[in-house]
Amino acid sequence: MGDTLTLPKVVLQKEHYFSISFVLSRVLNSGVIMSIEKNDHELKGLEKSIAKLTKTNYVSLFNSYTGAIHGALWGQDIGHSSTTRLDNSTEQQRNFLKWLGISLVNDSKVEQAFVSVSIDWDNLGQLDQLIQKYTGVASVIVLDFSGLGFGPVAAIAANDETIWKKAERLKIFGAFDLQTMWTQEESEPELQPAVQFNYRLSPLVAACVKIALLRRNSAA
């Protein structure tokens, strides 16, 4: 299973070293650490940046690309024994869906599960155009930022609140778990999955990706 859940090692080009070091120095000088309490705003800040970029209302962050795929599928009630469509799927995607017990079909009447955009320093400056190309193709856009070199990080963007809620419920210490921690009251337990996963993104990595997005025009 491990071989199907990891992306190939990111190879960073020397011409991108300055951009990466600039982002890292900005983030480290800001004092961002791993604390949930003090740095939840870093996650919210990245969510807002992605929502603005994709022109969607809801964004959920994940600490892996396959986590984001899982959230996109679960958010649409696509689970074990389900069928879905995924145009131009990769071997990694097919293997992961097989592991989840989901079958792929080529029927054009079946809505595509999601569209996927992989971001690195070479295409960061053209990200707005890439997003526009895939807008409206599926209900969920999966964005993989792992190619920026800050660690495994991905997000899903959608306009359906239910998709967001279910995706957040899939994460240990997602939005609903944190709310329960502070209020000691369960919120919407009917959306709780049978199993949760350690998909929560580090605020430190989120801060790096957020600054990279803010500087994306300089990468064009």
C-alpha cells in the first residue's frame, strides 16, 4: 500500500533556490510554529487565498495529495463499492481508488469525481490560467502544492458546503474536531465518518505555501 500513497520525490531546480529560501526566511522570521491554538490563522489564511484563486466558497487543506483525493471523494459520498469517473487518471490515482474500493467508469453521463492541478515553481506564475482551464469541469478541484518543496500539501476547493463539511470530518483535528475541543459539544454527528485520518496540515507548511501564492506573479 505504501508505494501507492506517495508521490515521486520532488526534484528542486537550482534556479528556484532563491524563491524557496525567500519564502522560508519570511515564514521563520514571522515566528510561525506548530501550535494549533496560535497558528490556526495560518491555515485559514491559506484557505482564503485558495478560495480567492479558485473562486470557490469552501476549501479544505490536507497534508498529502492522496488525503485531498480521499476528502474530495468522501465529500461527495463516493466510497467503498461506489463507481465514479476520472478522465486522464494517473496510475497513482487508479491505485488509490482501487485501495478505497472505488471503481472507475468511462460513462460520460457520470460526473467526473474531481479535477487535479499540480503546482510547482515552473507553473506557479501561470496558476490563475491553469485554474481557469479546469473551472466548471467537476464539482471539486484538487490542488497539489507538493512540488513547491515545502512538504506534502494539497487542498480541495468546492462550492458545496456539504462536500467541505464531510472532507473536514475525515481529518483528525479538522474544523469540527477543533470546535468540539473548545465547546465540548459534538457538532453534526451524522457527518462523522467511521474512521478519521491524520490528514491535518502543519501551520508551518501552510504559511510557506501561502507566501509562495502571494508571490506567484514574480514567478511568471
